[in-house]
Amino acid sequence: MSDKKRIEPLPKKGANPLKILPVKDPPKEQRKPLHPNLPQPPSLLLMISPIRTGKSTVINNLLLNSNFFGQDYFDDTIVISPTIFNDKTSRFLQKACSCYDEYSDELLEQILDDQKSYDDLSMRPSIALILDDVIGVFKGKQGREPMINGLASRFRHYGIDLLLMSCQNYRKVSPVIRSNSTHMIIGSPFPNNRELGKIAEEMGDQFGGEDNFLKIYHKATPEKYDFLFLNLTTNPPEAWHNFETLVALGGQKESSEDAVLGDLSGHESNKVSGPELEKKQSKIK
């Protein structure tokens, strides 16, 4: 009997469990699809919400509630807020997010430098950056524009998929930030009619004039803690009651009948006229 080892045929391609594989990073997990009513990344969401109008509750839901972005959508969520460590409603954000109670250009530079350090952009983390009630401290050095203004126009290039800026006073927000906002939330009730009028003056061009914008705002906010949500990425732009009900399209005039306030869950006062709006609503049901 021969002592020679039997030579086995080579395994078919793809069948060899001992095949040497190239060294590479595992593919990034696919993120869950977002509800279509929410801001789709990359987005700059500007929140104008007076004190005690539920702003913190909205932010908590966006970042922690799995029906919104939730805790797993972004690789990291960074919250900069002067009240983050002493506001009771922020206690859950403290556990789930990277939190700071003071804004500085140096802190922002550190965040951006970390994002720029990735040569392979496919491996760069997706982050949400929340700037809550810190807009008043943005000051440029030696006559230069505030650093945050540059970020407002270039945040997409740093892997910031959600840039959320909130404040109580619309007039404190720079024109650069306002013009680069892809979405807006306007809280209620608004105690300062002049402040609300300033918003209407600026947004009225997109929503049929100042008076028409105010009708849309009141229509979208019949109850305390309701808010008007504007999607400025669509053509025409959209106005929503919270994230739930489309109430108007840009350029479409509100009739006096349309402006009647009431329950937005299916009553007569929730019926919105106009064939274009009805067609749009049918697509999102």
C-alpha cells in the first residue's frame, strides 16, 4: 500500500472556510428609516420657543423617543445648554448624551476637529449637535463673524446630521442661521406679539403674506404646548400642527373658514381647503 498522501481537489471558489480575508472595517449598520414627517438629515432645525412652552419636552422626545430619532440613530449626540445639569427634564439627556453647560468657540472647534480627523468619511460618526439657549453668547473674535454662523452653512461637511438651535427670541438669531435653517419649530403660546410679528414678517413671503402666516400659526397651535412646524426643504414649503397634521402649503391663502381653530384630530375645523393641499395630505396618510 502506498505511503503517499492523497491529494484532494481544490475546493470550489467561495467554499473554503480557511480563506485568508483582507483586513478591513466591518460595514456600518444601516440606520432605521425616519418617519417622513420628521426633519430628514442633514438638517438645521431652528426652535423659537418662549419659556414654559414645552421646548425641553420636544427636545427630549426627538433625542430619546424611538418613534423620533431616539438614542440609536446618531453615533453621538452632543448637547450644549446652560441648564442641562439643573433642569429636571434634562436628567435623561444627561445619561444618554455628551453634555456641556457652557458654550465656547474652543469647544465647538474641538468637536469639528474630531469630525475632520477621519480620512475615511464612510467611518466618520454621524452626530447630532444641540445648542439650547446659547445663541446669545455667539460673538465673533476681533470683528470676525461668530464661528457658529460658518457652521450653519457648512454643518453637513462635518458629519453633523442634525444641528438643532433653540432660543426664546427670534431677533437674537443671526440672519445667516435663519436663512440656512431647513426646518423651524415655533412654540406656543407666544406672549410677545412683536416677536411673533417679526417671524411673520420674515416668513410671510413663503406663506402668502404676514397676515396669512399668522392665521396658519394660530391654526396650528390651538392648544397650549402645540407648535407650528415648518418644513422649508419642500416646494412649496409645508406648515404642520406639531409633527402630525399638515395644515398649509406655502403660497396658499387661508380663508376665514380655514382659520377657524379647533381639534385637529378629524373635526370639521381640521378640514383644509385647496386641491393641492388635499392631494399632499393623501400622500402622507
